Amino acid sequence: MSVFELTDADRAAAAEHVRFAEREAAKTGLPADTPLRPVDQVAVIGAGTMGGGIAMALANAGLPVVLVDADAAALERGLQRVRANYDTSVQRGKLTPEAVAERMARIRGTNNLADAGGPDGADLFIEAVFEDMALKQRLFRELDAIAKAGAILATNTSGLDINEIAAATRRPQDVVGAHFFSPANVMRLLEVVRSPDATAADVVVTLMALGRRIGKVAVLARIWPGFIGNALFRQYNRDAHFLVEDGALPHEVDATLTKFGYAMGIFAVHDMAGNDVGYPTRKAQMATRPTDRRWNDLILKLVEMGRLGQKSGQGWYRYEAGDRRPQRDPELEAWIVAESARMGITRRPIGEEEILERCLYGMVNEGARLLEHGIALRPSDIDIVYLTGYGFPAAQGGPMAMADRIGLPKVLAAIRRLHAEHGFWWQPAPLLEQLVAEGRSFADLQRAGG
């Protein structure tokens, strides 16, 4: 029996752990009597898919929202997208036309950021523009000029350094990360990211409370590349691509991941989201990234070949017109084999156990690093991030709970073996080594409070 397979008792324990983790996530470690700042009206800057989804989540909870976009056409498209999303809910019987009218009435569009400012303006600004540091810093300088004293300035960045964004203002204590997940009107996770050096305690507790108010699971994180969720996702994503270079094919990796419990495999997810997501940033980083480790660049080449995924009809798979089901593509698979040869890699058969170890144990190792550095407050916070934001199978309880069930000595032994075989990215986390040496688990760490 594979260590990844579950008994009925395992499933029951995982279900209880999920309930426990959601309750624990609300605990910030800050004084219980920390007052909340008032949040009676909100401004969302950026009317794209993310900004519109955030506006919907707020309006659904009864909050009036000003949706701001300097581009009049973009604003109109954003408002139409919001209306279309609500209309879909009506068609599915989830909302009445009257409820939609009420919610749409709470969302007011404007092209002028100043309309949301001033002494009677928004209590909270949520920036949802492109993931570009210079753009965000310029916007936060503008917010600093028009927002009333005490207004919270939140950035929806998925991984940029919030200290650098806050430094563009004269009120770094009011700046916080509010990382929503797309579509923001549907996805339950909200990462609240604080600067331990700057963000005020009342800003943190206010954002955490707002998350619960709008139906999210709010999880507190500190500044780290990718915060909690994307820090672990990088490990999962990287080795999935290395597996394809080493001998597996995309459908083999995806089939193993769906058998494990994911709704979709990672290559099908890439095709759905668009393989060009993040392309400019990754391409720019190639010139300055370290040369002492392996990098996964196949997806960049796919973009340059025009294989963007579902939207172009070809990606890691091929797609028939009007059909989103991925189909194996012999042309793509032959290209992968040729790329392995070009890189000097001798391809070999790769089984399910190795696929799962290499996709999942890197997340566990990174999770241990986040705990060691205080980025995540507790192991269960990492689990609930992955369960609510990244589709990790609930029956497995989350990556850290899964590792405890398998046994940390087994997990560490595999990580050490993978480090010997594959180098840099598999350096064991010191905390993981410490827990194994002491005969402790992540659950023991949580019970001890660190």
C-alpha cells in the first residue's frame, strides 16, 4: 500500500483537522482587545478580473464599493463582467434578480481615484493592478495623497515585498497585503500579509475580521517571496516540470495528481490559466538568476511557440473547438523528448510514487522553512491555505498533516535522497531535520506553540 493511500480513519482524521485548521487560522497572536478600524466603505483600484471579483465579494457582504480604473473602456468592461457573473448566478438559481440589483447598486464605477478619497472617502483601499513594483509604488504615492487619515491601504500583490510598496507612502503602518485568489468572488482564501516592522496591529486584525465578514478564510502571513501559498506552489510546480524533462509526460504527471485527489493536474491547470501568465517577469529574470541550480524553462518555450493553452487550442495538450477537455498531443510529446535530449538528459520511466514524492515533499520542506522563519504562524495555517486556495485534496488534510500521517522520518529520508540526486532545490529544511531528530511532528510543534 502506498504511503499516499488513505484508510477511512485517515479520512475522518483529515476532516477533523480541516475544521480545526479553519478555526485556528483566525488567531493572530495579537492582543484580543486590539480595536478594529471602521470599514464602512471600500475602494477597489483596478477593474480587471481580480478587481471586479473583489468588488463582488465586498458587495455580496453588504459593503458599498467604489471600483476605480483610469481607463474608461476597462472600467466599463469590468462592470459588464461583474453584471455577467451575477446574471450567471441568477440563471443557476443562486440569486434572484432583485438581489442582483441590490448588489450592483452597491458598486459605483469611476475613472478618478480622487472620487474615493477625502475625509468622507473610503476606509479601505484595495489595489488590484498589474504585478509590477513601480506601478504599485506610483499608485500608493497617489493613495497617500488622497486617502483620509486612518484609512487602510491594502495591496493584492501575490508575492512582491510589501515593505517596498509601503515605503512609497508616509504611512507604512497603514499598509498591508490582502492577497485574494481568483475568482475573488468565489475563492475562499485571503492571505493577510503584514510587515512585522511596519504594519499596525489594528490594521492586521481589521483585515482578518473583514475577511471573515465577507466569507473568506483569512490566514495571516509575513513577508516572504510568494508568502505562504505561492512559496509552496513554486516547489510543486518546479519539480512537476523537471519530471517531464526527466522522463514523464504531462498526462502521466496529471493522472497521478488527480488519482491523489486533485481536481486537475498541474499541466491542465497551466493550460486553463494560460501558459503566458507571468511570462514577461520570468523571461526578464533569466539574465540575472543564479547559475548554480536547475531551472524549468519549458513553459517559456511553449509560449514562444504560441502554445498558450486552451485559449490558443494548444498548450501542454491540444483542444478541440468548443471542448475544454485536454487531449494528448503527439507533436508536443515528441518536442519534450527532443528537449530532454538537447539538455543532455537521458529519459527514463517514472512511476506514480516518485511523481508524488517530487511534487508534494518539496511543499512540505518549504512549509518547514516558513515555520522556522515565522512566515506562517502554525502548520495548520499552511494546510488551510492549500486546502482553500490551491485545491489540495481535503481528504489528505493539507501538506503538513499529510507529512505527519506518512511520518516525518520517511519524508525527510526521501528529501535527503532527492537532494543527493537533484541538488539545490532539495536542501532539507533545518526545522524538518530538528523535528525528526527530536522524534516530533508538525502537530507536536503546533501544540507547543512553535
